[in-house]
Amino acid sequence: MEQTLAYNSTMLERARAIQDQIIAWRRDFHRHPELGFQEFRTAGVVAETLRRMGIEVTTGVGKTGVVAVIGEGAPVIGIRADMDALPIREANPVAYKSENDGVMHACGHDAHTAILLGVARMLTDLPDRPAGQFRLFFQPCEEAADDEGKSGAQRMMDDGIMDGVARVIALHVASELPAGKIAVEPGYTSAAVDNFYATIIGKGCHAASPHFGVDPIFLLAQVINAIHGIRSRRISPIRPVIVSIGSVHGGIAENVIPNEVEISGTLRSYDDETREALWRELEMALGVARALDGDYKLEIKKGCPSMLNNEAVVDTIRAVSHDLLGADALITDEPSLGGEDFSFMTRAAPGAMFLLGAKKDDIDRPHHNPLFDLDEGSFAVGAAVLAETALRLNREAAAR
Ligand SMILES: [Zn+2]
Ligand SMILES: [Zn+2]
């Protein structure tokens, strides 16, 4: 197919020429989803496909990640795709339905992986590709973390993938945005995500004589109030923050005051200063238990930092979208307090993640839902914008 392309074809034409292949890759990954750090088959298919393109490949990076290198020297432009699936049972009656029961590509990482393989194909085949290196990261485990609390991006970075990288980009499909549209905003676009696990410690006793003990359920009621006060009373109202309590567990019988109760929840924020303030405020809120003669234990598991899209990189992505897709292609989308571990990479080098609209039909198919699915016609658009942005970032970096 590619041979029929003219020398001066646009990147969109090049992507459309391999669109069927990208879709076939995606359906293969979709049929065989794997959870974080278990992407053995996926990584194997990725590595084998890249090698057949004649690309230099390193496997086992960050446990199950794959790095592909196209070209050499400086500048180095990084492009990242994540490969992991979710513990969800697919409800779509499609031919490419998950064959790994209870596991599903319900966030579109199958599409990310297939699109990046398409980008590899396009950059490899490109006539007079400029000097410099395009480093492709096929990343494991974006959705979760290992026993030491590290996600795939961190593990790959521990193995040095960001060394010498001048700019780094990625896309995320968006099942709720119109197919083929691009959304990318400068500044914070996803939150720092820290989860907390606390135990409120009292002193168990007979429920008929609460004054002989210290009721941890009563303590918890005061603590929950204090925790919910963090967002409304303790943090500036113009700083986006979420403090959510997701679980409360305690007690065994109606006439027994227990020794302790447990709560867990999540802290979300944008700027690092506010993030650290949340850690202190949570400690203080739990301190209410001590003021009332009880005690507490608190563990905060620190996850990914907030994602900061670099303004200049965003400008390049917008210019590429405009040039390849026309003035109508760019849409706006509100930033969210979701988490995305690509944020680690955008803190190691200026970078940005854009959203690729991929709404399939009129059925509601949110991310992480058993009905999640994508418009496959959008994949060529994503591949074209990624590849063309990488080329322009290469030229911009080389010109500096
Ligand atoms: Zn997800
Ligand atoms: Zn995702």
C-alpha cells in the first residue's frame, strides 16, 4: 500500500494508507488484554512487529516495556504508548471481544499501542527523515502500580528511557469526544493522585457503657467532618482539589464498641505546593482523634504527580492538527482530576499529551466501563498527528 504514496504525501495520507493494519493490530491487542506488568504477549507482539520493520528494539525495559529506536544522534524525541488493560469483563458483542475473561482494554491502551506501531512504520518509511532519534516507549502498567508503588512510567524511567530526551509526547483516546477531533490544553491537565489508608484507634467496650472505652466510630465521625473541611475551609478556593473518602470499615456487632475502624480515600491536586498541603491537612484532620482521647495511624501512598502540558509543545500539536486536519479539528476539553502516569515523563522533559476523539456511536461508552469501545477510523488521525508532531519537534529542537 505504502508504495503507491507520492514522495510528498502528507502524514495523514501516509497514516490512512496503513489504517487497516493499525486497526488489525488494535483488534489483536483487544482480543488478548493483559493486566499491568503482565503484558508478556503484548510486548512480544510489539517487539516482533517492530523487528520485522527493521527497527532496533530493547525488551524487558521497566519490567515488561519495549523501547524502539529510529534514527540516531540528537535531538531525541520520545513518543509513549501504554499497553495495559483493566480487570473488567467486556460486555461488547464484537468479533474482537476480549478472550481473556475478566480482563478488558477498557481505556483504549490497545489503540495507543497499535497507533504507536503505525507511527513506527511511518517514521521508518519516511523519505529523507531528519537526523536525530525517535525513541518509542511501549509502556507497561499505567493503570496500577507494583508492590513498591511504582507504575510503568516510573519503572521505565528507572531504566533510563528519558536520558537525553528533548521533548516527549503521547496521546490518549477519548471515547466521549467526537471521532477524529483533537483536544490539547497547556498547563495542568491531570491531577497528582495520592491515596490514603488510615486506622482510627479507640478502646473497645460494651455499647451500654461507652464511657468505659473510647468509641472509634464517634471519633471517625468527627474526623470525616474535619477531612471534608479540608477542601472547603483549608485550601484556597481557586486551587482545584478533591479529597474523597472511598471506604469506611468497622465494627462487628450492635452492642460492641470496637477497638478501631478503618478509612481510605484519595487526594487529588494540581500544583505541588497544594499537594503537600493536603498531606499535612489530612494529618491534622486525623489528629482530631487524638484530641478526643483516641489515636490514629495514617499511610499516604504517593502516586503520579499532576501532568503539566508544556505550552510550546501544545502549540506544535495544535499547529499540526490545524495543518493536517483543518481548522475545525481542534476542540476544547476541560482538564480533569483524573490521574495519568505520563506525567512523570512530562516532568523529566517538556512534553504534552493530547486527546484523540474516538466516539464510536450513540451508546454511552465511558472509559473503564464494560461497554467501552472506540471509533477505529480515528486511529489514523492519531498516528498522523503523533508522527508529524514528532517531526516538527525534531526540527524545532535541532534549530535551537
Ligand atoms: Zn484508564
Ligand atoms: Zn488510560
